[in-house]
Amino acid sequence: MRIGVLALQGDFALHAKALARCRSASRDRSTGEASPPVDVEAVLVRKPEELEAVGGLIIPGGESTTLLKLMDEWEFVPAIEKFHAAGKPIFGTCAGLIVLARDVESPRQFSLGLIDVAVERNAYGRQRDSFEALGTAILEGRRVPVTMVFIRAPRIRRVGAGVESLAEHGGETVMARQGSVLVATFHPELTDDTTVHRYFCDLVRRAMATA
Amino acid sequence: MSELDEIRIADRKHIGLAEMLKGGVIMDVTTAEQAKIAEDAGAASVMALERVPADIRKDGGVARMASVTKIKEIQKTVSIPVMAKARIGHFVEAQILEALGVDFIDESEVLTPADEHFHIDKFAFRIPFVCGARDLGEALRRIGEGAAMIRTKGEAGSGNIVEAVRHMRAITSGIRRLTTLSPEELMTEAKNLGAPYELVRCVARTGKLPVPNFSAGGIATPADAALMMQLGAEAVFVGSGIFKSSDPARRARAIVQATTHSKDADVLARVSEELGEAMVGIETSKLAEKDLLQTRGW
């Protein structure tokens, strides 16, 4: 399967690399459990028509104001809405989450509203307040350790009723899913751990099987 | 293997912020109004400074860190990361910028150096640093001191891309050369480069710098930005090029587009239309050695 990575601005190359790592089998260091190789190819997306060739889309970390500006210029907003309406999964990290959220604060700005959460931008502070933490995600009913790198990260201030919280840090949701939309306030693509990307690949695989 | 094999480089969260800026444009601004124009145009970050390099070159005198008041105003005005410059070796300016909560410090040759022998120990700070480099050895020395991002020095304030091209080509061809060397050649190469051996080994193995590699110094047009991206830059800094042009907002938007779509000549042609006058450039080969900014630092 092919998964697009929105390559307008941000750490899109790291997401493509993370998907490439999913192509080989991995073994969980703590449980020894093996993850099979995933048949996935990353495609960098710079024009809306390039979305037609992919089954899922990752919106990377970067600057959300820059991303929105570049998305606007190329009419990505209707294209992504159509992509979502077709049931194709979307995964947003950090700025990608901000772009996908229902409501955005500090400052208020346009967002796609494809997941019912409210986010506050740069809510931990400036770069000196960026941090790493070891957290736990609950994926498919299993508890899995995840290294979380928070960089000028947003905080999810409200989680809508239809939204499932998949991971918490300090009692707050930092990863969530509503149907085909997955979001994280941290950056799994900055670590070697492919757990979160494998989970997203699985969402895409299942969506393609039912399409 | 022993613990001595560990290479110390900048924190992952700091290199991570540089990763988030990739494919973006970092714009020099001297006022809150300019910062707003830059953010509205799609800048990924702004660099706060007292005078743009072209004015520093023209006016002369000692160029220092921007005023605290100005930095605070800019921080209040925009939501994107705010960078600021500290003089080479001036670790107290860096301490002040850290206290202000600046997101990235540029230890910059554009300002008048404070120390002729030593750069700042960047590991001593809780915020990341970007440093200029003219070649691979200089890039690796700065990374060895803890820089989380490297940028070409180019020749700031010249509006002439030739020096940035020279520096980017020197860095990328230096990297390519390392990947062709046998293990026994690497120590001699480290000596010749004046670079930490462990970092030389790391680059020889991976074929890239361990931190993002951006470009700065002389970018004045969308074509200049795209040229640097095609030569291997992962993002660009634009100094005097925007606010010394006749229509800064329009030029800023065009450079943002050109950086994202650097390989798409149709897009480049479209965004290059009707931009007004670019900044006036300087023939850098006619500059006297003493007037060059790039030879500051080592």
C-alpha cells in the first residue's frame, strides 16, 4: 500500500523514513514480541492530485501557520476533506494535529475540524520547555511503551465524546483517534520505535480492505 | 566497544526543532511589524536582530545581540519560533537569550565576534544553537560543540548567492568524499579537516551530517532559495533579501513557495513574476578580505 506524507513544510522526510522502517520486521525490546514487515511505500505529496494515488495521509510536524498557508495556496483543504470523506485514514503529529483539530487556541486559527478535539498551540511554552518522556499507549487493547518527544508541543484541552484517547502524559490525552483520524501531540517519527506508524499502517490496510 | 565510543551531539528535542523547520524559510526581522509580515507570508521562523546584514555592512560599527525590548515585542507578536543572534563566543549574550526564552540562538558571524579563539560551549544551554560553516570541517567543529543545526555562512548582506553555493558544495562534496574513504584513512582525514574523529566516522558511515543542514547568506530571489534547496539545503534563511526589496510581503510569499516547490520549474516561474525590485547586490569578489563576514569564526 502507498501512504502519502504531506511534504509542504516540516519533518516529512522523517515520517517517510519511519514508514520505510516499517518495511522490515521488528522485535519489541521489552516483550520480545515480533512485528511482521509491512508492505508500505511512502509518497511525498506536494500537490492535491497526488492524494489520488495514496490510501492514507500523514500530516507531519512543522509550523502550522506555514502549513496552512501552503495548503491554501494549492487548495489542499477541499482535497483533504474529500480524502477524509472517502474513509481514507489521516495521521497528524503536532502541527498536523493542529491542522486536523476542531478548535485551535492561542492564537485562534483555521483548522480542518476532522477530529473533535480542542488544542492549544505551544501550550507547554517555548523551546526551553520542550521535553522527552516515556509513556504508555493503549493500542488494540495492548499496553505498549512509547518514547514521546514533545517539541513546542500543543496540548489537547478538550476531547470530544466520539474520540478515543490512546495515550496520556501527566493525565492528559497526547494521542487520540476518531474513526479514520489519528493524532499525536508528540513526534513518534523522531525515535527509532515504529509502533505508532505500524498502528497507522494497520488503519490504512483495513480501510483499503473495506473500501 | 566502550562508552568512549558515544558521540555527544545536541539533544534530540533540539535537533527535532530543526527538523520541524525543514522545507521552510527563516526570515530576518528587525521589528514586530516585520515579524508579522513574515509570519503572514508563511515563514517557519523569524530571526530577531537590530539591523539586517546589508545595513550592518553599510553602517559599520559593532554589531551586537538585538535589544531585549525588541526581542520581547517580536515574541509577543508571532506564534512561530523566534530566533536571535549572539556574537561568536559571547556566551553571556546567549545566556540572556536563553533567559528570554528565545527558541534558537544563531551564533553568528554577522555580528562582531566577541572571542577570536573560542566559540560558545553550546552544551551548556537548554536551548538549541545554529552555527554557520564554510566547509565540512567547520560544520563538524560546530556540531562537536553542540550545534543542533548547521547553515552555510554565504556572504550575509551581499544579495549574492555565490558564497552560499560555494559553501554548500564544499560541505556536500566533503561528505561524499568521506563515504568513499577506507577506515584507516579517516583519522588522517579528521586531522586534515580539523574535525572530531567520531563525527568524521559518523558522517563516513551515514553520508550525511547528524544535524539538519540549512543555507544562509545571499539569498535574494525565489530562484536563489530553490537553487540552495536543489544543492542539498534542507531549509533557507533569508536576511536582507526580503526587507531590503521593494515589496517584502510578496517576495516573502514567493520565497516560501519556491522553497517548498524547489524542483518544480513551473511553480518557480509563476511565483517569480511581478516581484518588484530585488535588493541591490554586491560583487563579493571585489570585497576586501577585511570586509568579509564569512571569515569570522574558524
